[in-house]
Amino acid sequence: METAQIVGYLLAILVGVSLGLIGSGGSILTVPILVYIMAVEPVLATAYSLFIVGSTALVGGIKSALLKKVDFKTVLIFGIPSIAAVYLTRAFLVPIIPDVIFTVGTFKFTKPIALMILFAIVMMMASVSMIKPSKVKIDENLPLIYNFPLILVEGIAVGVLTGLVGAGGGFLIIPALVLFAKMPMKLAVGTSLFIIAAKSLIGFLGDLKSDQPIDWSLLSYFTIASIIGIFIGIFLSKKIEGNKLKTGFGWFVLLMGIYILVKELVL
């Protein structure tokens, strides 16, 4: 096994730790690790990310469900439009994006570059939501209130975004559940993991329809490492104050997003 692969699998543990600690950020780490360390082509990396993050989130979601930290009604309300959107995006939208979108002089703006730039923008959006402290206070004794139109729109938007860049979208799902369903944070994190798992794994099925080869060995090892990480993250979540960790991770994600933009457009 090459050194880069070993480093990649060790970093895969951080993907799970992130999901276990703050319920999001897994895919934000997965795609850059696959592309820049394990030399996976960007379009294929977004597909791998769906499987890795989906499998890891499913394990975390089951663990949360056993602790009664999942609202399955919300999983259905948010998940169904999101699942449909991500599957259709992977099966039909991604394949029709041209390999070379436009050319300026000797510079070719290709499909992989476009996806990585979109991913960098998503990372920076995610970092703002992580760095900015939440001012919403939810009474855990109040019943959940569903704003169906907003949840539907958010579900579709997150699904399309997940399909394009392979991001699970926890950084969008959790605020949506807190704001639109008045859901307590811990319940929102557990519910988010199930939504991420369902839409990511079903979205990955859209890629199985294509003729691109899947490296199941790499995918299996990376996923196992990530699942180990989520158990570490769930354990650490009982010891570490979530808000401080989320802020620090947010700054890291912002720097990563800026790095990807500079690497793809300048370097």
C-alpha cells in the first residue's frame, strides 16, 4: 500500500469523527482527501463521497436512533424530496455536463474544475454556518412545528447540491431542522444523519448506472476507517463542548475552501 493511501485512510477517520461530533462536515473532508491525496478523479470522487458519507452516516444514525435522538417523521418529510433530487442529479444532470465547459486562451474550464470550484464555494458557505454562533434557542418540551413548503424547497436544494458535489449537506440540513421544525440540536443532528445516509446511498445508485469503474477496495477501506471515526466522534461528543469544536472546524473548512479555489484557478 502506498504512503499516500495510508495517509488517506488515516484522514478518513477524521471524516467519521466530524460526523460523530457535529453531524456534518464529513463530505467536506472526503472529497479533498480523495482528490488531492488519493489521486481520485474529481467527478468519481463525488460519487465515492456519497457512498462513504452515506454508509458512515447510517451507522451514526442507527446509534442515534437507539438513543431516541431521531425523528423519523422528519426523515420522511425532508428525505423524500431530497432523495429524489440527488438521484436524478447523479443519474441525469451530472452526465450531461460537458467535459470542457468553456475555453479562454490556453485555459480550459473543465467539468472536474467546475465541480471542485462549486465544492469550494459550498465549503465556504458551510464554514460561515459553523463559525457563526447559533442564536436560536429551542424549548425541548414544545412539539415540533413543520413549515412544509420551506422544508420541501430546502430538501430539493440540498439534494441537487449533494448530487453535484457529493456533499451530505448536514451543514444545511441541521439549521433547516432547527429553524423550520423548531427541533432541538441533538435531535436535529441524529435526524440529519439518517437523511444524509438515505439520500447519499440512493444518490450513489445513480452512479452505478454509468460505465465508470468503481474501485471497491479503496471504497471499502475508506468507509471502514470513516465508520471507526464516527464511533470516536460520538464518544468525544460527550467530552468536548460542541460549539467550540464546531467554530474551530469552521475556520479549517474556510481555509480548505480558499485553498481549493486557488489551486484550481491559479495554480
